Amino acid sequence: MKRIILLIMAVFSLFGWHSAARAANIEKLAPTFWWAGMKNPELQILLYGKDIASSDVTISSQDVILKEVVKQANPNYLLLYVDLSEAAPQTFNIVLKKGKKTTTVPYELKQRTRKGEDIEGFTAQDVLYLIMPDRFANGDPSNDVVEGMLENKVDRNEQYARHGGDLKGIEDHLDYIADLGVTAIWLNPTQENDMPDGSYHGYAITDYYQIDRRFGNNGEFKQLVDKAHAKGLKVVMDMIFNHCGSENYLFKDRPSDDWFNFKSHFVPTSYKTASVQDIHAADYERKIATDGWFTQVMPDLNQRNRHVAQYLIQSSIWWIEFAGINGIRQDTHPYADFDFMAEWCKEVLEEYPNFNIVGETWLNSNVLVSFWQKDSKLAAPRNSNLPTVMDFPLQGLMNKAFDEETTDWAGGLYWLYDYITQDLVYANPMNLLTFLDNHDTSRFYTREEQTKNLTRYKQALLYLLTTRGIPQIYYGTEILMPGDKGEGDGTLRRDFPGGWTGDKTNCFTREGRTKLQNEAFDYTRKLLNWRKGNEAIGKGSLKHFSIANGTYVYERKYGNQSAVIIMNGTDKPQELDLTPYKEILPKAQATDVLSGKTINLKGKLSLKQRESLLLCF
């Protein structure tokens, strides 16, 4: 019944412009509505319909000023730029006159329901839970196949096909997610991807203003966000400004060829985005990296075109204002135009000063990644204005550090210590998204046999959740889900067991998990819930010591609260002289959060092989 009510509300909210638009052959209106009282008073309204450019346009409102009417090479587009500086909430008419025929299209300016500063972004106090919606849970089988959409089948045996997961499936398991102890959900793209195949992952958007109907609708997305908020969970939305899908109407019947790079002709990117900050790079290298297309079915958007730029910026602001999301993860961030992306970040953060944006900065060194963070000294005098970047170099190190033997000068945990000593390259090390794996990398358990080594997982998770930065956990990690990228991306994105009616096992329940899975789940849940609200971890400084006896020791501290982490990175017992660590050990005893045991901190500390301690003061 709730789904029916939401659908009726969505239909009525759009009925006004749709009924009038049909008379004028308007197929698209973007955005379909806006809000009065936004900090940026300029609004671009895109109208798309057959030969509408031959119409004269006026606006029937005293306080909405039509500043500019822009016609494109394609007569099926009109771009209106209006000034809303003095506009109150209202419905005004866009009047299209063609000869003796006049058509009015109502356009609604809504009342804002919240202040921009009231939207709270994700921070280092949060832990993000990454979900691929098609692969998490199927809460509404009726939307698995939608009539008229190009990919019209579901096949759970095919790794690149749609499997039927949706927003309702996520909503049905919000209690599971909240109980686990994470505080935010990052969803892979949920906007429309009406592509003929491979649409499950969401990264070829065909309509920036619509949720894919196989996931739900706009109203259901907002409902999911509201329900997540009610359970203390923030929501991060995945967006892609570098490219769209080739079935997007903006490409299929494009306004002009310069809306896309290389005049809308396919030229592949080199994928070598290090050339953007390489002071020695040839102009050709920079151009082919950023203007080349990701794939032939992902046309590369030309953000240097002011109309494209405005369209993309507005689409992101629309989703923040409409749904109240708490953050954006921007896909393929370095592939897009640097100056545009900087302007986009600036505009979003001016409207929503407490919001957060993380860019996918998939580069192989901290120097290269740091270039993309806001206020980077390495990028000066340019500034990306991007608050958070993804720490891919650390992810690579973590995937080997807990397998190797640690010595005082190399191997294992030494690589983590050595990497953190270089944090001076970052403008803000706390604003780094840290992760063991995600939807694009091999899972932390690449091979099935690795899932049996819980010591490896426990050390890795402890490190992830206590080092600097904003941790992200990929769905299924808590139940030891394996995945090898070498076997195809779909294997990294397996269905969560129990998310589909008829699944043989249900890992959302304790009874449905194996003994080993429950041990991993319990450990994950314990650590996550301990971390929640812990200011030493979420806000505190990091102080660490060089490796001694194969052991890594570091402290997180905020005010009078501190946590000390001690990790033996070797396959043999170690005896650690505690004298060098007196400055971070204020008491003679402390309780280990992991075991509940009291640890004596006088003299020397005996550690079992690969043992870890989490001490709180």
C-alpha cells in the first residue's frame, strides 16, 4: 500500500507539467521542479521536445526573471536561464508561443523544508557500508523486469546480468545494517541506466533525474533516506559526471556535438590520469586521459561547455535538496575537467557547508592522490575543493600487509607504518576514505581458503577502524564473502545470501551463518559499535612508533580520551619492552576491548603470534 501511495504522489507532483507538456510535445523537463531561496539564484531549465526551439518563450511571473533563452544546434532543445533572486515559492508558467499556438507549462518552485547547513555530511566519526543495490536484496520482485526498458530479464546465474536487488530490499534490511554498527550507507548508482546490457552496476546513467525503475522510484529513494536517517544512518549517493550512458537522450539526440568530448566521436581514454598532475606530461597525454571516453557506450561529457556544467551541478544539488542525502561519491573524479569539478565542489559546499564529497581518485601513490584533495599544497595555486579522496595506495598495502612477516625495516605492518609517515603530503589525512576492498577491486578474501584465516581479517579490520580516515566496508565483508577480480567484476558483486526469497542460506540471520561467519560477524559488530561515538578515533590525533620486534604501536587521542593499538605482525610470540611507549600509556593497567582482559603495562608485554590489543584510557 505504501508503494501505491508513493507512486500516486509522484504522478500527481508531475501531472501538471506532463499534461501541458504533451500539448507542446515536450518530452523532458529538467529539473522537473526547483526550490525558492537557494543561495545560487540562477536556474537552468532544459526543455526537450520536437522542434521546440522555434517557439518564442516568456515567463508569467513578476518575481521570476527570464534572463536568457539559449537555442542549440539541435532544434529539439531550449535552455532557459532564470533569476530567482526575489522569487517566492510558487507555480509559474513557461509560455511557449509558435505562430498562433500558445502552450503554457507550469513550473513549481517549492518551499525548502530544511536549511542547507542542517544537512550533515559523513566524517571520520562514521563508517560507510558500501552496497551494490542490484546484488544486496530483492524486496520487490514486481520491478525486476520493467516493460519498455532495454535490458528486460533477470538471471542470477549470469554475473553481468541484473539479479533483481532494489531499494525495498535495502530498506527491509536497515535494522541489520544499523545493528552491525556502521553509520552510513554508500549506494552504487541508483539513477536510471536504461542500457541494453550490463546495466546492473549503474555507471552509465541515462537520466540524471530519475531513479532506475528496476530499483524503485524517486519517492521510494527519498523514503529509504528518511528511514535510514530514523535509524541513525547517513546516505551517500554515487554520481558520475565524467560520462553518461550512450542511451541517454542527451547523447542520442544531443543538443550539439560539443556537449561531448571529441565532438561526440568515440576516442578511448588512456586511463593514465597521473598525467593531469605530471609537470612533464605532454599536452596530448593530458587531453587523451581526461577527454577520452571510458568505453564506447560511455560518452565523455564536455564539462567545459557551460550548459553541460550547469546541468550537472544542478542535478546533484537537486538530489541533495530533494532526498536529504548526506554525501556524494564522485566516480572517476580525475577523468573529468579539473576546473569544472572544482567549481562543482565549491557550489555544493556553499549551498550545504556541512556536506561531504569523496572523489574516486584511483592512483597508485599518496603524492598523486593528495593532489586532488582540497587545499593540497602540491596542486597550488589550483584547488580541487574536494574535501575527501580515496586512499587507494593504503588499500593496496593492507591487502598484503597482514599476510607478510613484519620486520623492523620491511614487510607486513612495516609498510603501513612507513606509509603513514608520509601523511604530510595530504592537506587533511582525516578526510581520506580508507577501505580493504570495494566493488572494483578483488575482495579482501580473494580466495575461498583465505576466509578460514580470521586472524588476518581481525587484524586488518582493527587497523582499518582505528587508523586515521573515514573507513568504508563493502557489503558481505562481515560474512567472509570472497571475490577475485580475475574471474570477472560480477564475482566481486555476488548476491548477499538471504536477500532473495528461496535462497538456501540467509546470512542476515545468525542461524543462517556458519560458525566461522558468525565469529567474523560478531567481531565486526563489536568493533563497529565500540567505534561509534568514540571521539579518540573519530576526531583524535594519531601518534605512532616505528616497528619494534615486528610490532606496530599507535595511539589515537582526543582530549582526555585515548586508545592504544598494539599489533604483533609476526608468526611467533614477541616480548615488547614498554619503556619507549610511556608517553601514551598513562596507567599501569588497561582493559583490552577485544578480549575483555586486564593488561599489565609495567615492564614488558608478552604477545602471542599475530596478537592484537585495543587498550582504552
